[in-house]
Amino acid sequence: MRHSGGRGDLPVRASHEFGSRQQGKQDLEAGGLKSTAAFEGQSLVGTALALDEDQDRRLIQERVARRVDELDSLDPQGVGQRRRHVVCHKKGNAAVGSQLMDDGPKRSRAQAALHLGDVAESTPAEPETDRGVRAMVTAPRFRPQNLELQAERLHRLDRVGKKALLGVLSFVHQKSLSTRRGQMSIVDSRASGFRCDAFRNRPKAARRVRQVRHTEPVMSRDLSLLERHFRHWREEGLLSAELESSLRESSGQLVNRATSTVVRTALGGLGGGLLLAGLILVVAENWEALHRSLKLGGWALLQLAFLLCAHQLGRARPGRPALAEAMSFVSGGWMLAGIALVSQIYQLDSRPPNGIWLWLALVLPAAWLLERRAVAAVVFIALVWGFALETGQIDSIFRADRGDGPWIWIGIPLLAAGLASFLPTSARFLREWTGLWTFVAGNVFLLVLGASQDLDRSDLGRGWWLAGAGVLLGIAIPDQCLSRAWDSLTSRLVVASTFLPWILLGSRYDAGLILDELAVGLAWIVQLVIAILAIRAGARRGSESWVNLGYLALLAGILTRYFDFFGDYLEGGIALALTGTLLLFILYTLEKARRRTVRGAVPA
Amino acid sequence: MRRLLILGAFQLLAILGWASYHEYVWAAAPTFRVPLRPRDPFDLIRGRYFVLNPQDTSIDAESTSFSPQEVDRFLGSAKAFAGRVQVGFCAAGEIHRACALARPGERPAGPARYWSKGFATLTKQDRGWKLDLDLGLRRFFIPSRLQLPGRENEEGWELEVSYRPGLSLLPRRLYFRGTPIDLR
């Protein structure tokens, strides 16, 4: 990766892989070492190999290249597979980092130069060479002036072993490639102050190299993830070096920008939050002292500000609609605050649903005038809230005396989602919420009914109008009410089958009645069926979340059945051990099945 | 932008118009006081408030304000009634007490001076009758830091209400033993 310039503190990291042995050799001969020649006088490696400005580098390069030919015949594995190095630059600062990175689980072949000491220690037959190699690599103070001595050392590397030499060669090769491509400069003399001249001042250079060794690479999570993918793509042969270089540079800039954006957002949020909290505290402290006209005026100003913000943000940042949507949502909620404020000032007390219906009436025109999805969300919330309050209101036409079953709990959200879908700007995420709620609530009701025969009483009265309308909408227009990950058939099956046990059950469960016992048995089956339906639909539409959720429901169903059947025997140790074994087996089997399903999922 | 202005105007006019209407009621509507038996609860959402509990929400045959003749007139041949009614208030000293009932749409008659909307449940019992009235007077919000002149379970609490003919009463001010309480 190229140094980003400018700030000079961007951690730079590059990863390379040698191609075939032939390619590696060609790189070395054709270009790699040429580039290195222009660079090595300023580099750490140059120092490590005891090169200085007086040496005839070309001679050494030719020797190294010849060694490649020799090694080709020795090493069936070829030249090192992958190599990654991290270099930190700091402009105007001597802190330069370089560190070997983990090559992942497949790291097996050539070792980096810094590991040569380990190799040397494993070959006690050549103590002099060991010391020489280790010193060359790890001690920057070692700086032979004699070219012949340098060449002799390179020759002696054969005795150290092909691993050690491969490590050196791969390091040199990678540096040369990197330099040529401009991706990675291990030491940029001008940027970092690492010049060959600097090494004449040995203690200073040594200090710098120590800094190099102890500098930790800094990499964002995004870049780490990207690095894994790059590695995989390289192994698959999908990524050329040039493309990788371009992608790294582009992503590095993106991540850099993203980081600063996050910081700005965090600071902005913190500042705004503190300002708002301070204002709220001031208002709260003096609430009673404030005249009602001041309170109402403040509310009106804020409402106008929210609306204007939503409008302006939508125009100024069309690519980031979330901000405008958030403001629209806040303005919708602020309307409810206005109703509460008037009620408090004038001591008004009415049926609770009336306040919600007033809110809905005041917010509803925004669905046509603002055309924001957030308005649909506000309308959905108002509908669910209002209908739910109506079912609990004595004087309501939708009064439900008892709603333990799923009718009200699932019917009202379905009704609200169905109605909200007819707005000019509908919010698709409402379908996801409703689908998730229908699935989770349905599972809970079915599990509880199957296990304990509770949640069986329903005396909906006039609440049937709401529940029935919701269920009918869910079945009639599932594409507007339920999750997009579910196809129409799945949606209808989930809704219909969820209520099936309660249709058989009637108003309550009576032990001994065949139909009611059948309903309880059916609840067990239906719970598993809707879990499998969710897995199937998720796999077909490529929704990993629904696959996971389906397996979770499956697991919950199996465990509930187990404890339902064998819960009384859990006091004994054997029963506990069996339970543990069962759990492990279930987790293994289900996880294996889940992974298989996710792998086979067809992206939507 | 025009749509935004339309929406903003609609929402602000609705809320501020609603507030203005109540300002008008406060300014123009006649008022009277009804006796209370309040409680003083507090919750995190609503803050501190009185549960007003007007004395006339539960009346039986021992009540002096409601005559047995009025009950018989209202019920006629029926033994019970539950539904919306007009509640008449008669002066009893400085305060007013519920003293008459009329069915919705019926022309109120009798000694009552003010008639408001309410919900009544009236049943004849072995030894008299029992009337439960819902006058729509449930809560009265009071500032958390306000020092009340007496405990909420003491006698003497009254509520001044704004009277709107044919509509429900609106709470306006708290009184304790004839003295209004300044909430600010």
C-alpha cells in the first residue's frame, strides 16, 4: 500500500504472495532486484545484508538470482507462499514500524528474515554462520564494509539451510516488488528519516530499529476483514497484484475517511446531547415558573425546527436519507409531546386512546406531504398503540374482555402493518418488524400452550373486529404485511397455522376434551412447522437472519419438548448427564445443519 | 417547501388552536366548585398529581344532596341504569353537589343550575339505591416542589371546574378550605 501522504501517520500494510517459483525467479532477475538496487542503500534490508553505499549491489543480486536457480532444484515447495509486512510511517518522525504479521493457518513455508535466528539455533553444526546470519538480520549495528565478505556470507547461507535463504530471498523479493509497485515502502528515507547516512550514527539507528520492532501495527476492523478476503482471493487466483494495490489504496482512504466521520459524528452527538440535556434540565427546573404560552411557544418552535431540518437534510443530503428520516420521526413523536403538553397545562383527562387517535390524525397528513418512510413508522406505532388501548377500554367498541391467546397480540400488528402499507410512502422495514413479531410471538404462544396449556383463554368480544381484520389482512395481502424474506405461501402458512390450535381450542382449554388435547398436540407440531418454514424461506431468499432465527426456534421447540417430557426426572445425575449430552448433540447437529443451509442459501 | 409549510401550519394550528380554545374556556366559562376526597400519588411518567375522586362519584341513599324522588323519577319502572347521562349540580353553600340526572337528549329540569356530561350506573338495592358517577374528573397535576397547605386526605379539598353546557367539566383550580392554591 502506498503511503497516503499528507498526514503521514497512516499505518501501512501490504501482503504479497510469490507466484510460481519461475515467476519469483523472473521477478528477481527482471525487475525486483533492480528496484531493490535503487532502494536498498536506504533500507533496513540493505543494512541487514550489510550493504552500504560502496558495495557493488549488482554482483550480489546476480548471486542471489543464481541461488534461486539452485534452490529451485532443492525445494519442491517453491519459494515462499505468502508474506505480509506492516510498516508504520510517521512523517518527520523516526518512528517506523515493521512487523511480521500472522500468515494465517496455512503459513508453512518461507519464514521471514527476522526468524532466521530460530533457524540458526537449530543448526549448531555451523555456529559461525548462525551468528553471522542472526547478526545480519537482527542487529543493525553489524555493518561489514567488505564486499567480498558480504558475498562470502551469502554463499555460506547454503549451509544454514534452504529455509533460511528462502526467507532472506523472499524478504528481498517482496521488498523489491513492493517498492516497484509503490505499495509498501519499508523505509522511506525522506519520510521517515531512515537514510543510509543515518546509519553511520549507529546508536541513533539502533534506537530507530528498536522502535521499528516495538511498533504495533494498527489496522481497523474493516481492513482486517479486507485482508482476510484478499488472502482468500489471492489463494483462489482471483486477484492480480495491480488490482490488489488499487483496492488497498482505495479502501485505505475510505476507512480513513470513515474513521474521521465517526469521530465527527460522535463529537457532534455528544455536543448536541449535552446541549439538549442542559436545556431539558433548565426547563425542568423552572417548568412551573414558565408561563404556559412560553411552553407552547417552545414546543411550536421545536416542531417547526424538526420539520425544517427534515426538509433541508433531505434536500442537502439526498444520499443520506437516514438523517431526514430521523428528523421526520422526531417531528412525528414531538406531536404527541404537544398533545401531552396541552393536556398537562389545561388539566385535560380523557380516554387514553383519544390522545393517540388525535396524534394519528395530526401526523397522517405528513404521509402525503413529507413522503418519508419515518411517517409510516409513526403511523404504524399510533395504530398499534391506539388499537391496543381500545381493546382495554370499557366503553370502546373494540373492547376485549380477555385476550390471552395470540389473536389480539398478532392480529393488531398485522392490521396496523396492513393499513400503513397503503400510505403513499410505505416503510418496508415495517414488514420486517411485523414478520419478526408474528414469528416470535407465534412461537412463544405455541410453546407455552404446548408445554403448560396456558395462554388459552380468549374472550375477545368486540375485539374480534380488530383481531379478525388483522389476520385476514395478513392472509390476504402478505406481501404488504409480512417479511420480504417470506414468499406469499410461506406467509399465509405461518399466519394460518399459528392460529390453528386456537381455532380448535375455542375460548379456553378443557382438559379431557379430545379436541382440546388435539389442539395442544397440534401446537407442538405447528411450532416446528413454522420454524422449518422460516428456515426454508430464509434459505430460498438468501436471508441468513431468518435461517438462524428458524434454527433458534427449532432448538427452542426441541428443548421445550424435552423438558416437558423429562423435566420431572431431572433430579438424578443420570438425567442431567443425558440432558447435557442431548444438548451437545442438538447444538452440534443443528449448527451443522444451519451452516449447510446458510452455505446453500440463494442470495436474493 | 410549500408542502412543508402546509404541514407545519396544520400541525401547529391544531395544537395551538386546541390550547386557545381552553384559554377561552378558562377566560369565559362560568365556574363552580365541587368537593373532593383526593389522593396524592406520584409516578415517574406522570409526575405528581391528585387523583381527584370527587365526593359525588359514589352516592347512596344516605346522601343528602340526591333525593329518593329524583332517583325514582329518573329510573321510572326500571331497577337499574348504566349509560351516559346529564348530571345536574345544585349549590350547597360555596360548593355545588350533584343533585339531578337526565337522560341524553332529555330537556333538563329541576333545581340544578349546571348540567354536565357524565356516565352513571344507578341500581336499586334492598335498602335504597346506589349511584356511581363518572364526571370525567380524574387527575389534577401539581408541581413536584409545591408545598400543599394540607394533607391530601384532609377534609376541605375542592376543585374549581369550568362549565361548558352539555359537555364534561374541565378542572381549573384547586381549593383548600375555600382558598385557591397557586401552583406556580
